[in-house]
Amino acid sequence: MRARVGNVAGEVGLLLLALVFLAPLLVGINLALRAPGLTTSYDALTTHPVLSEFTAAWRQAGMGSAILTSLLITGSSVLGVLVFAGLGAYPLARSTARWSKVTFGAFATGLLLPFQLALVPLFETMRSAHLLGTPWSVVIYEIAVNLPAAVFILTGFLRGVPVEYEEAAALDGAGPFGTWWRVLVPLMLPAFGTVAIIVAVIVWNDFLTPLLFLSGAASQTAPLAVYTFAGQLAQNYPLIFASLFIAISPLLIFFVVMQRHVIRGFAGGLKG
């Protein structure tokens, strides 16, 4: 009986906590669906929801081109991180040499260093390479910044994979790369899914890096477009929140599709 009461109390507490986190989202949805011209309080319930603010925000804020730029940067960054981290995690997880432990420690140290330390020298490097103002400057930066966490997760996951799979592949004549591609990559899909969604959330929501590297460029990311659009409006909250929900909708769809991989990937990484 005590255990049942404790479970019910825990579920009620989690439900209340979820409502606390959902409250700002519900307020934003309520404002985004409000008809233009209404002057009621921001917390007043919208009784006649409309979608006109979404179409207006899409047209006036230029969200179409901004989302395409964000998709290009986020997709390229996720792909680069998965390739480099996947290839790097394999020798780090299997090699017992001292250099392997030192290299893994260096990647782990990258988790502790603030990324702001590299912004100024990287800004100068991108300008010297004539990449400043292009989406590829942001892609290179995001790949480098997110590699330590990705290597940490994938290495931990691979350490939990039995070595017998690779030994069987070696007996069949597969080389190191063939073993990685044909045997380990299919087994690492849950961890790859975890890394993909973490990196996608970080890159899509990044505001400071595109603000510096894309300053003055015609292309903007979705957060930059929302920021610029909100600065042009006084207190037109329906338009602001409509543009905000447009900006986060691709990320929400991606999260819903990939969320089942997150727990599986983290479970494997922690076990390793």
C-alpha cells in the first residue's frame, strides 16, 4: 500500500512539473492563434483561433529561406559529426595503447572547455579563408565544437559491443574499415540517433555563432530571422510567437521521429 501511494504521489508530482514546463508553451500557442488587432491581455484565452499570423510571419520574416539555411547548416553539421566521431570512436574503444587513453582524455577535456574561447581566433581564421559570411563557416565550427561529446558517447557505446562480432568479420576477410562499416555501424544506430538529435538541437538553436559568422550576409538561420523580425515589431506578440513556432517546428518533427533512439543510445553509452 505504501509503495502504491508513493507511486501515485510521484506521478502526480511529475504531472505538475510537466504542467509548469508546458505553461509557457501553451501561452505562446494561445497568442500565436490570436486574430490580429485584438488588444486583450496576453493571458486571455483566444476563443476564435486563426492561422493568419502564421502566414504573415512566414512572409514578413522570410522564414522560408531562413529555415532552408538552418536545415543546410544543421544537416551538414550532424553528418560531419557522425562521420568523424564514428570513425574516431572505433580505435579509441578497441585500442589498449597508451595513446588511445590520452586521446580519449583529450576529447573528454573538450567537454569542459567553454566554446567561447575559440570564437575570436576562429573568426580570424574564417576571414582569412574567405569563408566568413557563408554557411560553411558555421558548419565547420559546429562540427568541431560537438565532436568531443559525440566521441564520448560513441566510444562508450562501442565498449559495450562484444568484440566477437569484429573477430568473426576478420575471419571472413574484412578489413578494419569494412568491419566498421558493415558490422559496427548497424549496431551503433541507436547511439548515432542519440548523437544526431543532440547535435541537431544544439546547432539549430545556436544563436551566437551564426550571429558572428553570418553577420552582414544575406542568409540567416531561423533563430536569427526570429530575432531580427521581433526587433522590428513593438509588442505584436501574435506575430512574434507565430514566427517562433515556425522556427522550431522542423526541430520538433525531427525530435519526434528520433526520440526513441535517445534512451537506447544513452543506455548503451553509460553501460560501456
